[in-house]
Amino acid sequence: MSQQVPEGLPLWEPSDEVVANARVTHFRNWLMDRGVLTESYAELWKWSTTEIDAFWDSVWDYFGVLGDRGDGPVRTGGKMPVDGLRWYPGATLNYARNALELAPGEPDDTAVIFRSEAGGHRVIGRRELSAHVAEVRAGLAALGVGRGDRVAAYIPNIPEALVCFLATASLGAIWSSCSPDFGASSVIDRFAQIEPKVLIAVDGYAYNDRRFDRREVVRDIEAALPTVTATVLIPYLDPASTPDGLRAGMSYADLPRPGAEPEFEDVPFDHPLWVVYSSGTTGLPKPIVHGHGGIVLEHLKALSFHQDLGPGDVFFWYTTTGWMMWNYLVGGLLVGATVVMYDGAPGDLWQLVADNGVTYMGVGAPYITASMKLRRRPGEKYDLSRLRGIGSTGSPLPPEGFAWVYDAVGKDLLVGSMSGGTDVCTAFIGPSPLLPLYAGVLQCRCLGARIESFSESGRPVVDEVGELVLTEPMPCMPVSFWNDEDGHRYRESYFEMFPGVWRHGDWIKIRPDGGCVIYGRSDSTLNRGGVRMGTADFYRVVEGFDEIADSLVIDTGRLGEEGRLLLYVQMAEGEEFTDELADRLKRELRSALSPRHVPDEFHVVPGVPRTLSGKKLEVPVRKILQGTPIEKAANTGAMANPEVLKYYLRESES
């Protein structure tokens, strides 16, 4: 078993130089010149979440957002979006204009670096990117795309995805994307809800040294979308691919209109920018709509003040177009960073970071824990001297993961563990270059995010585990759900438990020093004899055993009825599950958690079911174990490994 690291172990302290050069320090000084005095990050956060209008206005002014602020108030209507809240009702702007023209820099500066596992490599300058966006914009307009129309894309993380997104946004049209590893039914479940006018798709993709032809899937998707008037096929897998067989097909090469000049449709602050989707593990995915203005302000704030990114930085996050982190990654253009787009299996991302001079690398937490288990030491193998930050999200990063980065990657890095989600396309809780870092602890509640930990009675608690809630609004909250005219689904999703307060669905502990610990989803809580515990603690113990590659824990209990605690383990290569290992697991779980958290049963499985973005499917498996058929419990088209679900049927069939 790997050695456990105590939660709260000090790992990093910002130097005076880091603090002085941090972009958030420059912002604090800028505020000071305008009469806003804050002596610490805690004071700055408090000001940002109490003087809400002044804070978001300061973000607009500090960055010089391109658009018309208008003379109206920052907010009108009710307290939250479901109560009629509107942000900046008199403002107009366009995300694409800000992405392409806001940040300082030269036209020949690098905007995008593209790499693929198949050896593809492109470098795109700012001038070239802007020109290509203008040409594709004109092509989309020629297809009849205009303000409010939807453009749906079945596309990997390639430059064409970025170009088409920015072109769509520049028209005031609405973007939505899925990764080509999604199955047809999963894509149709998403795109059919928004009735797109244009479908953009690739002929296939490569992953882990395999090639996947998706032309038949594209035909199925098009056939299920009667509103599509044009399907644009990108010959990505095979340059000879043609749009034959598509009812409204054309080649991507025929889309751009050469020589077109950049143009941008100014739209209201809350005009829809894109539609992203809940993970879709059960039922139809929720189509979540974000607005131009809210995303511009939030991503400027988050990427500058928390990731500490700006001109000269090279920003990489391992993601697909089906995960909100893709939307967050391309936001790097807003702050003037070079965006690294990578298409392929994760493999050894450390080499990609070294080869491209990445200064900020982002991954899902499982990638860090997998690197730790493989005993990689990338800091010794590669030149990572430019790397100064590593972001982690998707699931809680255990204290051992934090410590591994400092031991195996580098001592001068800031590990930016983040917690947020698709719902807001950002993080509520994350890093700060102004604060010390402790193992297993997210450094701070982000500026503008009034996060609290609520007890079951709705009382704020400190240093206790409770429900993660937002008691004040943020402009990046969804404008709406698509086709939810009366707001019923929106209210049901976030505001039913605590009226007027956004419940996010995570367990959180807010420490007295302002740091936060996330314990996993509150709807997959382990509740044993009245003792509630998030699954993150459980996985930290179990996956600390070298013999275990992955695990899933399920409490089959229902309301008012205690069930059984089942532990599913995927063994590491060459390892077997023995009675001796079971005894050691029981002893460690009893000692580290409680006697109540010793599993009633152990099961060895070939894999743990995960979404395409890497999240464990705890709730769908729990439903399967309680008797729900697989096809109703989980959306297999949105899964990375749907074939493993059959190994979780035994309890419901017994």
C-alpha cells in the first residue's frame, strides 16, 4: 500500500516574487487606486461576494471588455436567474470579438498549437486565426446561419472546432458540440433537443493507435435531425473522405469564403453563446445555456486571477469537445494565452507539455493518480522548467496526488485543484497564487463565488461537512435550460432543497482558514448507521493499495432503509484479489474511516464505469443494483466503457 499523506500537510508557499507578479495582485492594486482597500485574499473575496455589482463592474473595466456596457444597472429582477434576475440588461458585446481582439499582443503571436497522437502538428498565429474565423463565418452565413440559430458539431479537439465555434459566436448563433467518441444515440439525445440548422462533423478519429470511422454514425445523426439544412464534413481521418450519402452534405473545404473580413454581431449580455449538457448518465441530458457576457466576465476572472494566465503563457488542458473543460480551455484566448489543443489518448502528456513549452497544464484528477500509481517521475525525464501550474478537476484529488506532484514533477508548481462544473462552465473553488497550499485542500473559494457549506437544516457551518451551496448569484449561471420555458427543470435542478439558494450537489467542508475539501457528490453519499461520508475518502483508502487499479463503492440503502455496502475493485495488472488483501482492506477502512464503512461485499470487476470525461458512475450503478434496467439507469452512449455495466447486475438479479 502506498504511504498516505495527511490532509492539510503544507506543500507550497508563494514566494514574495510570485505574489508581487501575480495578476490578481495587479488587480488588487488597481482596485486600491480606486478606493477599494483589501489587505488579504480573504478580504478581497469577501468584498467580491458582498459588493457584487461593484466587483463584476470592476472586472469589466479592468480588462476593458469590448462591447457597450450601457448606462443601466448591473442587475435587475429577482435574486437568482429562476426569479427573473438579469445581468447587465443594457449591455451588448460578442464573445468572439473579445476572444480574438481583447488581449494585448501582436498579430503574429501564436494563438493555437495543435498536436495529435497521429503526429499532426499545426501552429496558428492570431492573424491567421482571425482570418480563418472570418472566412468560415461568411460561409456559415451563406448557409443561412444567423442570430439565434444553432450549429451542432460532432468533432474532436482540433483547430477546426475552435474556428467553427468562434465563427458561430461571431454571428450571434449558438454553438453545441459532442466528441466523436459519443455514440449516435447519445449525440441525438443532445442535438435533437436544440434543433440545429447546420451540423459539422468529422469522418472519424484516432485514439490509442486505433482508427474509428464515424461516417455511418454521422449519417445516422443527420437523419435524426430534420432541421439540419447543411452538413459540413471534415475529412479528418481520411483526406479522401467525401460527403456522399449525406442528405445535405458539403466538404469543409467548400465552407470558408476567402477574403472575408472579420465581423461581429453585437448581442445582449445574456444572449445564448453555447449549449452544454449535463453528463447524461440517466435520462435526457439537460441542455444548459450560457450567455456571451457571463462567460466572458467569468473566464477573464478565473483564468487571470486564479490560474494566473496572461500573454506569454501556453495553456493546455487535456479534454474533448464533449466536456466543459474544452470551453474553459478556449477561454485562454480571452487573456492572451496560447492555447494547446491535443487530440488523442492521454498517454504521456508530460512529453507534450515539455515539447510545447506549456506553462499551465490541466488534467482530470484520475490522470494524476494514475501517474502516481505508475510511479512516473516526469520532472526527472523531461524539461518542465516552463511549467508553473498544474490544474486538476473532474473528481477530488486525494492528498497523495498533491504530494506526488511536488515530489515527482517539481517543487515550484502551484497545484490548482478545482471544483465546479458544466452547470457554470467554471470552478467555484480553486487555486490562488497568493495563498499557501495544503495536501488535499483546495486553496480558496473563487472571487465572486459566495460558497457556503449548509447543514441539512440550511444553516451555514464551518469546519463541518455539508452541502455545497451558492447563496449569491454569478453571471455564469445558466441563462436557461433549452426548451424549459417556465424554468421548471432549472428550479428543480438547483433550487428545490434550499429555496433561493443554489445547491450544487457536492459535499464540502470549509476550513477556518478559507480552504475547502470536497468529499464527492452528495447524491452518492455513503450513509452507514447515520454516519454520512463522501465517496472520495473511501477511494483514497482503497486506491492507495498498489494491488488495486480502480474502485467503485455503492451504498444500496434507500430512504429510511439501510442497505448493503458493496466495493467493486479493478485489480492492477498481474494482481489477484485474495482473502489476505480483503482483510487488509477491512482493517484500513475501519481505521481510516469507521467500522461502519467496512464493505459487506467485495466484487472484482474488469473495469469501473465512467463517463467520457472520466467521472465514476456511482448513481447509475446504484440504480442498477436496486433493480433499474441498464438502459434506463445509464446513458451508455455517453460512457467510456459501457461494456462493464453487465458486471454490476448480480445484486439486482439475485
